[in-house]
Amino acid sequence: MSTNRLEAFSDGVIAVAITLLVLNIELPTLKAGESLAGGLLAQWPVYAAYAVSFLTIGIIWINHHVMIGRLREADRTILFLNLLLLMSIAVLPFATRLAAAYLKKSHGQHLATGVYSGAFLLMAVFFSALNQHILLTKAHLLHTEIPLEQRRQILYRSITGVAPYAIATALAVVSSYLTLAICGALAIFYALPIGSGGVEPAG
Amino acid sequence: MSTNRLEAFSDGVIAVAITLLVLNIELPTLKAGESLAGGLLAQWPVYAAYAVSFLTIGIIWINHHVMIGRLREADRTILFLNLLLLMSIAVLPFATRLAAAYLKKSHGQHLATGVYSGAFLLMAVFFSALNQHILLTKAHLLHTEIPLEQRRQILYRSITGVAPYAIATALAVVSSYLTLAICGALAIFYALPIGSGGVEPAG
Amino acid sequence: MSTNRLEAFSDGVIAVAITLLVLNIELPTLKAGESLAGGLLAQWPVYAAYAVSFLTIGIIWINHHVMIGRLREADRTILFLNLLLLMSIAVLPFATRLAAAYLKKSHGQHLATGVYSGAFLLMAVFFSALNQHILLTKAHLLHTEIPLEQRRQILYRSITGVAPYAIATALAVVSSYLTLAICGALAIFYALPIGSGGVEPAG
Amino acid sequence: MSTNRLEAFSDGVIAVAITLLVLNIELPTLKAGESLAGGLLAQWPVYAAYAVSFLTIGIIWINHHVMIGRLREADRTILFLNLLLLMSIAVLPFATRLAAAYLKKSHGQHLATGVYSGAFLLMAVFFSALNQHILLTKAHLLHTEIPLEQRRQILYRSITGVAPYAIATALAVVSSYLTLAICGALAIFYALPIGSGGVEPAG
């Protein structure tokens, strides 16, 4: 299978998932005497989780493009691993809503942000697994031959990107705010040109 | 009509349907004294039905690509049959929600999972009908000539894929869990390289 | 502007609109003592309106493809008229929900199905307006020169397709069931190869 | 990175966002004795905000196409700025719902339409920022060399398009109706061929 339609389908799923995030932002239910301004401000976790998820999905889209761009064609195993990766992206609107709803609550906030960060962790793991499969097992399907040393380097960076999400997930036990902050910092770091080497090199 | 835009539109519908599935996963409504962990675990049928539907739609997307990839151009009848196939895929988010909501209930569980599995059955029937129309009636629209014997073989595999869903649907009378398990097993079987010949050969 | 991205964007909007229709199909709220089977059957107008809208949007997609396929490039006016056409398609999920919710009610059923059929009417009008603009005013943007007589013929068929929806809308005053039945009959007629000449010739 | 997939992903996000707007149009909840006609008419702000947002997103899509169409390839900074632009477009369904829900209310209407118009303002700012980055900083990535004077002219028009939204946002303090009317007038003005030079020249 040529990678054209694989890219088109993946683009479609990622574009829908990133845009569906907005359904998590609901009109605030105002308590008696509460102003709209107060109600809108009170739901700041919804906006924070939205922005973090939007940027993170946007970055994974860029990295996905680079990863698949190296491929000449795809086989069944690649399609299957890609499907798992897409599933981990497609569930993010739910994980985002969960984290936003419980961030400020006294009960469940640690679990909710742990699930949120854990969803990013799962995404990073599936991404690395697919990257490893492409670069090591299916190197003959690449557009141009890449020396093993360089392929290992690309993969190393990809796997390194898993660690911060593992840490963020573990720290959810300590503080849900901290976990959200780390996820946000990672999104900004990887989005900036300086951090682009962290998960996946641009070229 | 060239098949390019037919593929683009079908990819779009399938990508939206597979991503809309996430809207079925709602925040759990916690009973008095129930923890978030308990609430999240209690709705496991929602996750199970989600995963089964996601993988199944992903596989039908792969098979759809292979089927349309053989075509040089499409005529009205192909467009119409493809539209019916897309409709059977687009209703899956509803069928998935129905099965998840009733799986553990004492009333309606058999019907709900029967509808769920029946939706997959319908999809498999429309897929086979379109495949038969392309391979037997419209063979002159194929990219390259395929010997009748080989076309019959492809079609035979396609039609064979209908039977397991018919069985799963019939068994919903016995147990809703069994039906969901069969649908899940089919999704994993077809997703794995070893099972790829079951519905449609990859090449 | 080349028509490639115009087609891609239009395909995207139409694919999302046609797939969003499924959100109209909700789990039935069962009354005391009502079975799931009873609840599912009682909401048959939801399924009927869904199928009619799905097929109708599918057909307009095919016709849209044929119409834009004649164009070599698009100018601002074409983009604007196309945007209006897309808007009339994008509101169909709402019109469909309205018709389904009121079809069986004693109050509001005539208005609801009138709005539903009126939405199709609007879509047909915008389609014809865009077609007329392309075929008569912007004929120099066509891929290949088409004799005026033939262009008028294509346009005539396109405009003829408006009438049945006008009739269906007017008849909503008499019976909401009749209006839905006409819209459904039109969808099936245009979908079948025999009716393909009614709105737009396939070639 | 070639701009092909950047365009495809952006088209996808914009197409989903523009189509998701329809979810803001809900069935009216009828008060005792209220007719469906009355209920439908009473929610006219929902339709007005819908139409304004639909046209505005449609226009930004056209302008986006022209802007990216000048690029030969994209780098990380362009991808990041484009992601911010897409985020400002993707939140519009929420801003639209907010404005529609509060337009007629005695409390919160000024803030709600201010947020609505402010979302358009943000979109215009991100659009201009990306345009400036492409035309001035990354001019070596353009398809064909454009004289500095002409690039400045394009940019000037782009930045000029920001002002009306700043005014509309400021005027929300005075009247929410006025703000909505200005946003609507801008959408129609830019959509018409005569106004196409306002934000971005078509060629």
C-alpha cells in the first residue's frame, strides 16, 4: 500500500480529534448571583487542558508526518500499529475532558490527571513502537537508505520523548496541577524550533 | 469518475466516524460515596465497545482501500453501493453506544448487542456486495485485468467474512458478552497480519 | 485558484456533515415498562430522516464533484457561491433532527418537515445558482469548451431538480409523512442509475 | 516539509470546525403554550451567529489557501504559527455558542459578544503574524520571488484586516447587537469580490 492514503486517513483522524476538543468547552452554568465573567474564569482548567491537548496533538501530527514521510510503502503491521497510534490520539478528547472536570476537585483529581498524562504516555509509546518497527524491522520499505547508526539516533530521540510523560504521569500522585504544567511545558518545548529535536528531528 | 475523489470522500467519512466514537465515552456519573476510580472502572463496557468498533472500522478502511485501489474509474452504481457501505459505517457510533449502555443491564442487553453485531454484519454484506459488483459485473473498470478464477477467490474470501458476524449476531440471544467477545476477536484476528486474508487479501 | 483544494475542502465539509447525522440518533428514553425493542421501534422517524438525509447529501456530493470537475480554476464568486452551498448542506443535521423530533407530534409537525424539505430546496437552489454561474457566466474557466446548447441542457436538468423539493415543501402543510416520503423517493430516484439524469448528468 | 500535507491538515481542521458549528443549533425548548414557530423564531441569534461564523471561517479558509499557496515549503516556525492559527479557528464553535446564548440576555451579553468578536480578532492577529513571518522572515521559502514592496503591500492589507475586529470587540461594551452586526457586515464584505482585497488579495 502506498503511504498516500495512509497519510490522508491519519490526517483526517488527527484533524477531527484536534477539532473535537472544542466540544469540551461548554457554556458555564452560573450559580445564583454569579456573573458570566466569573463563570467563564472559574472554568480555566477547561481552557488550559484544551490548549495543552491541542498543541500536543498538533506536534504529534508533525512528527507523524516526518515518520511516515520516510516510508516508501506500508505493510499490514505498519497499518495495524498506526491504527493503535490513531486510537491513542482519538481518545484524547475524553482524557482532556476528564482532567479539566476534576483538576480543581478535592476527590479524583490525581487519578483524572494521571489518566490524562497517561493517555499522552500511551501515545508516545505507540509512536515509538511504530517508529522502531519502521526504522529497524522494515528499513527496506524506506524511501532512501538511512545508515543504521542514524536510524538508531532518530529512534533514541523518539524513545527519549516517552520519559517525560512517564514522569508527568507518576507525579499526578503528588499534584494534578504539576502534571498539567509539565504536559503544557512539554507541548511548548516541542513546538518551539529549539525543542523539535526532542521527540523527532524535523529533517 | 476517477476514483481519487471517491477515495478522498470515503476516507473522510470513515475518519470522522472512527473519531466520533470518542463522544460515546462520557464522564462517569458518580453515585454517593463512589470514587472516580470506581466510576471509571464501572463503565468498562464503554471502553471495550469503543476499542472493538475502532479496530473494526480501521480494518474496513484498509479493506476499502484495497477494493477501490483495483478500480480505474467508478460509475453510478459503484457510487451508490459505496454510499450504502459508508452509511453502514457511519451508524456504528450509535450502535456502539447502544451496546455499551446495555451490555450489563438485565433488560435489553441481548437486543442491544444484537443490533451492534448486526451493524457489523450489514457492513460486511454491503462490502461484499460492492466487491462482487466490482469484480464480476464491472471487471472492465479494473486497473489491470485479473483472471476470473482469481477474482472469484478474492470475492470468496470477502463473502466468507460475512459468516462470523452472522454467527455473532445470532449468539446475542445467548449472551451479550459472547457477542462482544466474538466481535473483538474478529477485529484482532483481521488486524493481525496472519488474519489479513480472512476478509480481503492485502495484495 | 486551482479547483483541487476547493474540492478537498468541500469534500471535507460534506463528509463531516453526512457523518455528524449519526449524532441525531440517541438512545431511546424508555418509559416505565417499555422494552428496549419498543423504544427503538418508536423512534423510527429518526432512522427514516437519517437515511433520507444521508442519501441526499451523498447524491449532492456526487453532483458537486461533476459540477466542479468541469472547472479548470475557480474565482472569488465561485468560492462564495460554493460557500453558501456548503452552508446549506452543513445545516442539514439540524433540519434532520427537527423533522425526526416532530414527525409524529400533533403540534409542529407540518412546520418541522417544511423546514426539513425547505433545507433541501435551498440546497438545490444554491446548487443551481452555482451551476448557472459556472456554465453561463464563467464558461471561460471550464476545462474544455462545451457548446452553449449543451450547457443550457445541463443547467435545465439542474434547475428541474429544484421543483420536486418545492412541491415537497409545499405539501408539508398537508402531511408531514408525505413530505418525508417524497424526499425519500427523490433520494432513491436520484441515487439509482436511471434517475441520475434528473439533477445532473453523470458524464 | 512540503506544503501539501500542511494544507491537507489545515483544510481538515477548518472543514471540521465550520461543520461542527451546526451542533450549536439545538431544538428549541418550548414553553407552555408556545408554538414551534415561536420557539424557532425566538432563537434567531443562534442562526445569526451561525451564519456570521460560517462565512468568516469560509473566508479565512480562502485567505489561508492564498497565503500557504505562496510557500514552496514550510519549516518548524511556520508549522507552529499555523497551529496557533488553527487553534483560534477551532475554538470558534464555542465562541459562537456563547454569543448566541447571551445576545438577548440582560446580563453577560456585552462580555459574550466581546469574547465572540475577540476570537475573530485573535484569528486575524495570528493570520497576520503568520503572513508577516512568511513574507518578511521566510521569503526564501516562497515559490516565486516577490518584490519587497509588493510583499509589504500584501502584509499591509492583512494587518488592516485586524482593525475592524478590534473596533467590533471594543464596541461590545456599547451594544452586543452592534458587535454582531459589524462581524456580519465584515463577513459579507470580505466574501464579496469587491471586498476581497481587504484582507488578502485573491491573486
